[in-house]
Amino acid sequence: MTRSLPSKVVLLGSGALKIGEAGEFDYSGSQCLKALEEEGIYTIVINPNIATLQTDSPKLGRVYFQPLVPEFVEPILDAERPDGILLSFGGQTALNCGIGLSDRGALHRTHTRVLGTPLAGIRATEDRAKFVRAMTKARVPTLPSRAVYSVEEAVDAADSIGYPIMVRVAFTLGGKGGGIARNREELREVVGKGLRASPVGQALLERWVGAFKQLEYEVVRDRKGNALTVCNMENVLSMRVHTGDNVVVAPSQTLSDAEYQMLRQAALRAVAVCGIVGECNIQFCLDPTSREYYAIEVNARLSRSSALASKATGYPLAFVAAKLALGYTLPELKNRVTGVTTACFEPALDYVVVKLPRWDLDKFERADRRLGPAMKSVGEVMGIGASFPEALSKAVRMCDPRAELLPPAESRNPSAILGDLAAPTPEVLTWILEGLQAGIPPDTLSEVSFIDRWFVDQLGEIERTHRSLRGSLAPGPHPELLRRAKEMGLSDRAVARATRMDEEAVRRRRIELGIRPRIRMIDTLAGEWPSRTNYLYLTYRADADDVAPMPRGSILVLGAGPYRIGSSVEFDWSTMNLVEGLKAEGVPGVAVLNSNPETVSTDYDRSDRLYFEEITFERVRDLVDFEGFAGVVTCVGSQLAQNLTPLLQAAGVPILGTSPESIDTAEDRARFAQLLERLEIPQPAWRAFTTIDQAASFAEDVGYPVLVRPSYVLSGQAMRVITGRHDLARFLTEATRISPEYPVVITKFVEGADEVELDAISDGTRVLVGGILEHVERAGVHSGDAIFCLPPRHTSERVQRELIDAAERLARHLKIQGPFNVQFLVKDGAYQIIELNLRASRSLPFLTKATGIPLLREAARAMLGRPISRDGLAPLPPGRWGVKVPQFSFLQLTGSDPVLGVEMQSTGEVACFGPTFSDALVKALVATGVRLAPRKGTAFVSVGGTQLKEAVLPIAMRLAELDLYVAATEDTAAFLSGHGVRGVKVLHKVSEPDRHPNVLEALGNGQIDLLLNVPSSLTQEKLERMIEDDYVLRRRAVEMGVPLFTSLEAFAAYVEGIAWLREHPITIEAQYGAPEPGTPDGHVPPRREVGIDPRRRRRRRTRRR
């Protein structure tokens, strides 16, 4: 069939990773690009997320690192004049941007057609009132609800619907701003926060159905109305927990065939009425005691669940959705796995998939650990097994290789267990196991937890197996019991602990007994059609392997597992860039091992073989035994893969690249410090401690503050700045728990130092430095949470040469073969080294895209023992600045303290480029959702002590010069006024609620546009009341959407960015791209300059009366 395809299309990405919107959109966007490239369509990618694979230099298109807001995207449409735009591959961010472009008339004016689901269908799914009307038309029931636009409306609505009541927020994701209200007071708080979070100022109040089952269907539909359900999924923790925080199983396990078909037909009717073209997700709730059901929401876009469904079934949802958006129909598209069936065939599963969220709540002080309707997890894994227990047990280890799905050694009082189950936290499954072990009846556990009895019984199978193991006598468990334990998903380590054996002895025994995992294929149709795929998993419930070993000389690359704080999409980028580099060097076969359904690396056709499995010592050895890999790569899978290096080496597994001995020297804090002493490379004063008294003595000798640094950790885990002995013992104990096998080092914390880092590639002799990155914030803010720029603003050329020299000396001494990262302190023209990471770092994608040099392609050469093709410092394009800004998700983490320190807390990052530092900075800040201060706006300044007041004085003077009002509490206001800052407003403290005007009132009334709070906890003389004031102030600023800075340096950079914006237009241009076919000189649009008016406030849609 002939069809008219667009020649040029814009693809909107999702921006920085945040809670509710993570790396699944890099996967879906990359699949979309593959589909468009196959059709020869020139694609304009707009996405400021520097760490994504979709923003790599394209074969057929251009990439813009710009904020995904209409004011910045509209000029690109003007310059590029595309035929169409795709909104459904970039999450809620892309949908909201597309709707904004439509409201501004930009799509109509530039003749840009929305491809796929039309805007009317998108609005019907995003606007809660329109959604209810659409579902009514589709004969799909919805919960009693009412759309509200104010708190008072909400109070009236709740009185008629009844409490408890669910608050959902329009045009948001991850349950952002929503929650459950049990009374009027809670309702006012939740609705107030929700209305501020909604781009259109709308919330939906509906009946709460926490005890109902939560089901999801992934549906694809083409322009002619052909539709099918690709996958259905069941949320184990029922409706009371957001699906992003839920344990999800596919296919559903507790539905009858009648219930399954009833919801399937409802899903097909719903998507037809909404006019979906492409893919969508629809969520239902179902009363477990009847067939009463309701539609909860429809997502007219690729989503987190879409990525899960795609990886669970092998059906390439995003690829198919892109083809459907171009006008193809389902019968026209082939199933790429079978090669003989069409995309119209619904997948069939002969295995079970379990999705388990990954939380990092321990990194956030004061964060509420309870799970509910607002998402809090930062990542997820997907376990595949022949049974629910096997898949779930694997998923638990995928989230944390140290964990096991087992009951605790001793059970608590049953009433304590039931009390915890009534308010679930991430430990909820362990509590079920504990309850079973304590003798609580399964029906009681099910009733209290709202978890279906079938799932409780499945957990009971695990508990009974574990109990049998603990009762085994020497020389170990009976063969049948051992086999049953492995079929339940228990690891060798778990069996060893239960039977009091050595883990290696368990492994030898099961191998002697012929108990080993078998390799199975995922082929989308459960073997109903003949096919051969490279998408594989392991199970103990099989008799033979579905594949033969790979060719000799093949290599296994370990991925990074679930996204977590400190290990995000940038490591998936590194994994795939290294895979491509190894292939380019002629490696006969490259396999990838990963467990994250959100990633590009778990796309089955990106490597020669994909093992969707746990990244554990046991599993890697299983694969090496079967495949006979020539080498295993651990340096691109973040700390998760790196930590396996010494274990694998001890087991005789060949490690590709830098030697395990060198890796241990860099990771072990004490050994590394000793190396620096031998090489006479400067470092802060340090000591490894063996007792608390020794640590305290050292701290007193060098003077507080000191820094506690455990070994073999990521993102500054358990790292703390200690200001006095009272905190020393507590944090040393935590650091020892996190890294028990290695010494904890204490170093002198150098105050007032700048932090600089570099990334490099070495072949053991030559060193290629990708760039020198300078942090905006002073040392004390984790590198992952810092703003940094390229080139450095303040680091002299002499110091830069010294940093490169130190890196080269380390590379040659340690014989580094691959990527490495070095972090430095610079103060008064002298440097000190604080850290060396012999692996890919999170800044490698930024440097690769800033310089245009494929750093990991060079790393692949080095790891194979071949010389790299260049050395020295990678050149930068002249007159080009790059700025990376972190993305935080404090709003979603109720109660968390939004203050930065040495332990990382950001969930993502963006980067923008421009002719000046301020140009790039302003764009990057906007890309993370930071509002620009309006003219005549007010900045509240909160600092303690004379030294900080003196430091903030020039910034306050600058604010006044920009006609921004400065507000402060009495003492600070008096100091600033006394030193020449005009018009300083006095706002009374949080702890003085009876004095007016009060700072919390001003925040609540929208009278503060910008807030600086340098935490009092950094100065020892502060009282606890003042520390609490600081926390409440910071928390309220986040909840009100007011830009918050806890660093003087970042605040000063922001203010200078505002000053620059007052005098200059913003620049918009592509970072790189391929020539456009059929146009003179490839048609590269020139740099555009656009005036951005900071006076522009976010428009609110008011209710029509």
C-alpha cells in the first residue's frame, strides 16, 4: 500500500529523569528513532537529557539540547518547519509541551501535524472531567468524582462524595501532588499542593477504593480501528499503592477468564472512544468480592508500564506505535521476532514476569517511608521465572544483590507485624513472610494488607521451603529440597545461610546433582510459532537449553541494573556505547546482562545476546560456565557491576580492561591514600580507623570538620561531613555497615575549596582526557548534585595542566585500560586528589557530546589491549559553553529535607549549550523546572552568622540592582540594610508564627519568588530550633514551587543568569546532526536568538462558570 509519509518529524523527549518519569522514555524514544530511520524520515530530537542514547549524534536528523517548554520549542519549529511532531514518546513532559504549543497556536502556524493520537484524544485522557465523559460514552464506569479548581470547591465536593477521598491532579505524572485525605484538614493540604502541581490548576476528587484490585492493560490501536491488548498486568499491593511503587505481575494471576475478558473489552472500547492511534495504558480497579470495576485512567502515550509490557512480552511496543503514528495499520506490520506473524497477534507468555520497584528513601532525611497514591521509587527491575516465587525472588536480588526474599531470623509480636502491614512501606513483602513465620493466618494477612490470598499463599511456599532448609542436617539439604529451593528462586547464598553451609559448597553440591539453571527464549508467542531469538532468561524449571553457546572470543558486558540515586540512564548510555565499540573492533559476539526494563540495553536487538537476569556473582558464573566468555566487562555497569570484580577474579573469571588489583587499589580508601603518598600526589590529611577513640583523636588533631568515606560505594553512600564528636560515632557505625569488609577512611574536610573533576580513557600508556569539569558549588556538595560547566571558569591553565599530569601518572602506575574519573579539590592555586573511579562515570555522556569525541569507542580499544587513537586534552568547539544541572524530586518525597550535601540526592540531570556560561545555565535551569525570577519579584535570603551574611552581601546588592526585592529575617535584614542594600523587607521567622508578616505566610501567598537558605546545620553554634526553622522553610519552598538554593555559589550563578537574561536573548541551535537530504548545504538552521520574558508567569486555567 502506498502512503504519504512525512519527510521531517520532531520528536520530543522527556527531559531529566525524575520520580515518575525515568529512563523508559529513552528506550521508547530510541525505538521510535529506529522506526523513523527505517522509513528515511529526517528527525529533530529535542531533549535536554544529555545522558540519553536518543540524543547521540543521529544518522538522519539533528539534536537540540533545549528545555521542553513551549517558549523554547516554538522557535525550533519556526526554524525547522517539520511536517509532524510526535508527543507520545516523551512522557507527561512531552504531552504538556505539545498541548502548550497547540494553545499558543504554534502548531497551526508552522503547519506541524500531531502524529499518532490527536490532541483531542490526549486532552480527553489528561483532563479529568473530559476523561469521565469519554468513559461514559465508552460504557466504561468511573468512580464518583468531581473536578475542582480551588480548595473550597474541594471541601464541598468531599462532603458529598465522602471520606476517605482520593485526590488526583490533572496533567501530572507519578501521582505528583495527589494523595488520600481522611478529613477536611488533610483535604485542604493535599488539594492545595495538588493545584499548585497541576499545569492547569485542576484536581479530581474521587471515591477511595484502596481494597480493590489494580489491573492494567497495554493496548495498541491503528488509524482504522484495529486494536489488541499486548499485555495485562496485576498490581499485587492493590489500589492503595501507586502502580509505580507497586509489585506488578504479568500476566495477571488472580483474575478469572470472565473478569479478564470483561476488562479487556472495556479497554478496547475506551481506547476507541478516545481515538488512540498508537499505544496506550489503561488502569482499572476491580472489587475482589464482585465484578464491580471502574476505569482509573488512560495514558495516551508510552509509559513506564509500556516499557515493562514490551520487555515482558518481547513485543516492540514503541517501535510499533511509531509505525502506527506514521499511518501503518497493524496487519501491515510484521512481528520481528517470529518473522511470519503480524503485529496483530496478541502475545502469549509461558513464564511469569514480576516488576519490583527500587526505592532509595534512606538517602533522604525525614522522608515519609509509607507507600500510597504518590510514587516514590526511583527505578525498577523485572524478574522472569517459570513461577511467581521464582520471578519475585530474582527481582528482590535485582533490586539489591545483598537482599533475599526471606523472613527475618526472629519474628516480632503478631500485633506489631499487622500494624506495619496496615501502613505499607517498601518492606511489606518481608512482613508477610514474617507474619507467616509467626503463625498469623494467611486470611488475616490478606485482609490487613489488601494483598490477594493467592499471593500470600505463594509467599507461604517460599517461607515453608526456607523453614525446611533450616531444619536440614549435614551434609546439606536433600537433593529434592535443594531443587525445590532453586525452583523457588532462592540463591546459593540463601541456601548456604539457611543450612549453615559455605556458599561455594552449595554450588558444588547442586552442580554435582545436575541442578543448574537452563536458558530459555522469549519469543512473544510461547513457542506457538517457530522462531529463534536472542532474548533470554534462566530458570530451574526446564530440562534443556534453548540456545547453544556463543562463538569463542565472545564478551559479556554487565549493565547497571535498576536506576537508583547515583546510577541512572548515563550508565545505560555507557553500556551501549561500549557494546557498539566492541562490535566495531570485531569482537565475534557481545552479550549484555541487565535487569532493568526501562533501558535501551534490554532492547533485544541491540546486542548479540540479551540475558534479562540478575547481576549477581552466582548468575555471572552460571553464564560464564555456559558461554565460556573470553572476558567480562564490569566498568560500565556502575558500582553494582564494579563491586563484583574481586569476587569474579577470585573465581577465575577473566575481567576485561583494568586489572582487578588496580580497581581494588582505587576503591579501597586506605590503599588509595597510601598510593597517593608513594606517588607524592597531594591529598587531604587522612587516616583509616579501627576504633572510635582513634577516629576522634585524628579529628581533633586535624580539626573539624572531617569527612567519613567508606569504600566500594556509589553516590556518596554513608559519606558524611562531621562537625563534632557527637556525630562521629553514629556515622562511623553506618559507614562500617555499608562497607564492612573494607576500612572506613576519615579525611580532613577542606572548607572553601572548589571541586574539579576530569574523565579520561587510557590504554595503560597514553591518556585521552575528555575534559575538565568545574563545579559551581564549593566542595561539600556531591558531584552528582552539583552544577558543573565546561570549560572551567576559574581553574587556571597551570592548575589544569597539573590535574592532567596527576591523572596521567595514576593511569600509567595502575596500568589503567579503559575509562576513569578523577576528582580534585582546588584552593589557593593548589590541588588535592579526593577520589579515583576506575569505571565509566556519570559525566562521560556530557563530555562525549560536548567534544564530539566517542570516548567509549576509544575505551573499547583500550580494554581489548589495543592502543587508543589519540591522547591529550580533547578540544572544545571555540566559543561554546556547556552546563550540566541536576534534577531533584523532593516534591514527590513527602517530608524529605531538600538540602544538598556529600551524599547524592538528585534523580537526573540535563545539560544545555550556548555561547556564554549564563546562556547555557539559564536554559539548563529552566529545563529542570526552575522558574526564572520575575521583574519586581522578591528573593528571601536566609543565612546565619556574620561570615555568611558578609558572603551574601554582594549577591543581595546585585539583586537590588536588578530591581528584585530582598527579604530576610530581622538580623539579616538589619545587616543588609546597614551595608547599603536598599528596600530590604523584614519577614519574621518560622518559629515566630504570631509575628507578622511571617515568612511562611509570604511563601503560602506567592509573595516569594526565590529563596536562599544556607543550612544552619553547617554551623555548630546553631540551636535545634533554628535547624528546624531551616527545614520547614526549605520544605515549604519546594511544596510551593519556589526556586530553592542551599549554596551561595549556585545562588550567585542564578542571579547572574537573570542579569544576563535582562540584557541578552537566549540562543537556540542544534548541538549536532546529519545533513538534511535534498536541501542546499544540508540545511543547517543558523543560531536563533529568542527573548525570554521572565515576567511571564505560568498561566492557570480557571473554571468556566
